[in-house]
Amino acid sequence: MNTRTLVIKHKKLIMIAIVVMAMILISLFSLHKYQQHQRLQVLINSTLEQLVFVEGSTFLMGDQVYINLRGKKAFIASSRDASPAHDVTLTSYSMQA
């Protein structure tokens, strides 16, 4: 065998080794991604099992103003922001129990 033939064979072996290494890295990366996906799915399922459904409805929120004994406006709550009482509507939702 001459030197040129050895160099060509050597290059072919190097190329094969690079391709094999790339394939190994791709499969390891795919396995890692699959494992991450599996862990995420377990977390999602676990969270969904802990959720409680709350049906939406409308309720009265806030404070009523009344006239106190001195004839002045007074609030039952300590904050004027809580007045006047008003309707609040919430859509259905789920929350963790």
C-alpha cells in the first residue's frame, strides 16, 4: 500500500467515526428530550389531579354605605375603595386544592 491509499483509508475511517459519533450524540439528545418530556407529563398529570373545578357565578362584592348616628356617611369596611357594593361575575375556573 502506498501512502496515498493509506491517507484515503484513514480519511474514510475518520469520516465513519464522525458519523457514528454524531449518531450517538443525536440518540443521546433524543433520549434526554424524551426523558424531559416524560418528567413534564408526570408533573402535568400530578397537577391536574389536584385541581378543583369552581363553577363561575355572579356575587355582590364591596361595602354598603350607611348613615351613622351623627348623620355622616360611614362604611362597614375600613376602605372607601370597597364601596359601593357591585356585582362581580367570574367565569368557571380550576384551582389547586
